[in-house]
Amino acid sequence: MKMELFPRKGGVKSELAKARREGFIPVIVYGAGLSDSKPMMVRLGEFDSCLREVKKGALSTVRFDSELDGKKVQLIVKDIAYAKTTYAVLHIDLQLVDKDKPVEVFVPIFSENEDRCVGITQGGMIKRIKRCVRVRAKPAQIPSEFVIDMTNMSLGQRFTVSELQIPEGVEMREEAKQVLLTIGK
């Protein structure tokens, strides 16, 4: 995905408010190859359209192509600050990634075949313990999601991190015995 960055002045409150009124979101860029963080801006409309294309919960695994100081770079979203009452995006932290260096991200966990799950037909309910797991990988190897097939899960059964199918080049940063979901009464 592409994201155009625009330079901005420092973090003076009045400047940030003006940028928001003009349809921009203040951004801070930090990471590989930068000696200091860079204050930037993105267009609100452009970021909103990117969000609509991303599966819910999977934003942390999306790489954005952009330009910074005349160089093509890749960025990942590390944090988003929202307004408490309107849930409008107030600020975004973007991490500059090096294609050859691993980065740590949270990858969402989704489930499929819930309607055919044996435990649910026996009267059970899905209890999600974790909705994402922390992994370390080079940017090109970051999985967009992990999917749990629930077809053969029975009542009382649980699914742990060790049962996930982890692609080569991806290091799991969670305990292998960590429960991700369970089928309970």
C-alpha cells in the first residue's frame, strides 16, 4: 500500500490542531537508519481509504510504501492515538523498516469453520484468550494473519501457540503453551 508523507514543523499544539483542521493526521516516523524521529503528516482521506482495505485487526502487519527525504522506504504502523469521544485518529507512530532486518509486530489470529465446530454443536462457546501474537520477522516474511480451523475442536479443547503453523523465517515471541482460544460451556 502507498502512503504519501508530508513534512511538518515540530509538535507545537497549535500547529497540530491546524494540520488536523486542514485534513491531515500528524505522524512521527522513527526506526532503521534515522538518527532522530521525523515529524510528518498524512492526508486523513488517504489513511482512511487504506484502513478500509485492511482486514480488521491486521493493520500492524501491513507495509506502507512511501518516500522520505527523497528515498523510497517501507513503514509499518506501530501505534495510533484516537480521540476519546469521536474515535477520530489524532496521531500515528510509523516505524521505518529495513528489508534485511527483522522487526517485531503483532499478528492477528482469526478462526474459521466455527459453524461446523464439534464443540459448538455440543453446546459450547468460543472463548478467545488472545486476539494476536507477537512475532519477529523480516518485513517481507511477516504473515498477515494466523487462521485456526475449528472444525474438529471439541468441548473443553483448547488451541495453543505451539499448534499454529508458523512460516519459515518467522520467530514466535510468545510462550508455546500460551492458550489462544478454548471451547467451553
